[in-house]
Amino acid sequence: MAGHSHWAGIKHKKGRQDKVRSKLFSKLSREITVAAKLGEKDPDMNPRLRSAIQAAKQSNMPKENINRAISKSETNYGENYESLRYEGYGAFNTALIIETLTDNKNRTASTIRTILQKNGGRLGENGSTSHLFYNCGVIRIESKNLSNDEALELAVNSGANECESSEEYHEIICEMKDFYKVKSKIENKISNFVYSGIEWRARNFLKLSKEQKEKVVIMLESLDEIDDIQSIFINCEF
């Protein structure tokens, strides 16, 4: 996902695989638990839960971990998580959108603010950076499963806006509000996705030097250590 600046797509290329995997599983489990708690336990009846489970499978999360996360939704009645979005600026005036699932928004905001300030950035108000991004649904299908023409036809018939093809995958992009509807139609034709999710994509990208990018990565890694943070979007290319 380099170029789209969704931090989840590039961090796996760095080291410390076991630590990264453990952190990822923890975040995926939290999303599964919250999705199951807010709706049906059956993923066929709960689009958010279905997407969370698919994301877990795409990350090779063991089935027992997924089942444990669903079961946890029935026992942890005292934990109430909120989906909150934070906006701000990082090193070299990079714009950030940070999505969280938190049971303590004061703790989360304080931690994010501290990390940004230590890296030459600042936490902003809602709307301070979101105008630099657009919200969309993204679905990726392995290129070997469909030809370029078949992928384009599938995208059009499913109600998506765009379809871009590469050697590795076809990327289908739709309006955020249509994501689950488009995804369900595609699922009728294709059972396995490389990736699916709702993203914030930058309208324009900052061009940074290699040294600047390395400092930005240090900031992103620090943010990613926070359990409350689910996704990070940034407007520079890697």
C-alpha cells in the first residue's frame, strides 16, 4: 500500500515481526469484540463483524483467537469502547488522521498529543486535517483471480467508482457509504480478498527526503505502539 499512506500497509516491511504481529492481533481482537458487542454475533448478519473477521484472517490470525474475541463480547459488559478520530500534524507538517477504539478518550488524546509534540507535531481539532483527505472503501483482489477487464466489469456492476489493476492485485474503490453494499456484491463472485477496509486517502502527497521519511517512520512506530489506535493515515509517500 505504499503510496496510499495507510501506515498498516507499510509497517510490516520493517523488523520486529513477532512484536508487530502481537500488537496487530491485539487491535484486530478489539475490533472483533466491539463489532460483536454492538451487533449480531453471526458475521453474515453483521457487516462490521464480517469485515473485522476477514481482516483478521487476512493477517493470519488463528481461528481460536477470533473465536475468543467474539466470546469476549458476551463477558466484558463493563468495557465500553468508543470509535474516535483524532486529527493533527506530525513531523515536517505531515497531516494525520488517527482512528481509535478507546475506553478512555482523555488517556488516548493525551498520549497521542505527547508523541506528536515530541516529534515536532501537534494534535489538532476535528476538521483540522480531514479536508486534506477523502474517505473511501477499498477492496483488493489478487490479479491471478481475475483479468483486468473482468475486474473492471465486477467493479462497475457492484456500484464502485474506480478499479485500478497492477501485477499483484486489482484495487476497487467505492464511496465510503456504499462500502458494505459493494463489498457484499463482490463477495458473491469472489470469496477471498487481499484486503478490504475503509480508508482516508490524501488528496495530495508531500514529497519528503529519505532522512525526513525515516523520522516520520519513527513517529508512526511510536503511535502504533498505542493499543487504542486502530489505523493511521498520513499524506506523504513511502
